[in-house]
Amino acid sequence: MNRLSSSATIILVIFVPVFYFVFFGSFTASMWLVDSEEFAMGTVWFIRIGLLVLFLLFLILIYFYCMKLKRVEYDQENLYVTNFIQTIKIPFAQVKQFSSRPIGKYRMVKIELLHSGYFGRVIRVFSDVDKLQLFEQITTQ
């Protein structure tokens, strides 16, 4: 079985959201819990609201771009898609289309299915260029 996903997938799916939520969330909470007189600046509410807006904005971005990524492995007949908890098998006959776009030295692969499955109709994968080329060679045979 070959892997399509990059090794960075686990970092983007698990570690980035957890560290962001814990550290930046703690910092944001501490800014709201500290007394206003502790600040040397006079615009405390501007800082608190700005920090909260930034925290929520990046939390939404992480949810839609990092946590939606899946790890994908494949063989001659099936794709094996996992979110690191649940793994499902998808036959290539249920795949409608593959598309990819570059992100630095990596590729963001979008796998569209004919029917909505456990992970939805679209599966997004963060892949290395070499792994994607091997995948395209195997699937076109």
C-alpha cells in the first residue's frame, strides 16, 4: 500500500490546532482575566477585542484549512482515507475527479467522489510532489 499524503499532514491536522488553541487561547483568556489596571497602556479594550478577533479568525482558518485534511493511502483498486481515528475504503470507481494545486514544494490534492461518503463528497489531501506523481502513474494504468 502506498501513501499519497505528506508526513506533514499529522502536524497540520493534530499539532497545529492543539498548540494554537492551547497557547494562543491561554494568552487570549489571560488578557481578558487580568485586571485593567495591570496594563501600562490605556487602550485595554482595543487590545482585548483585537486579540479575541484574531484568535477566532485564525481558529476558523485552522478549522477549514488544516482540520479538513485527510491522510490517504491507496492500492491498485481502492483509496484508504483516514482522519487518524476512522479509516474508510473507497473504490476508485466511486472517484469522480482528482485535481491538485501547488503550495510551495507540496500539492493540495482534491478528490471528488460521485456520492457523499463518511468524510463528505470532497476529500482534501496535503501531498508531496513525488508521491502525487507516483499516484498519477498507478491510477492511469
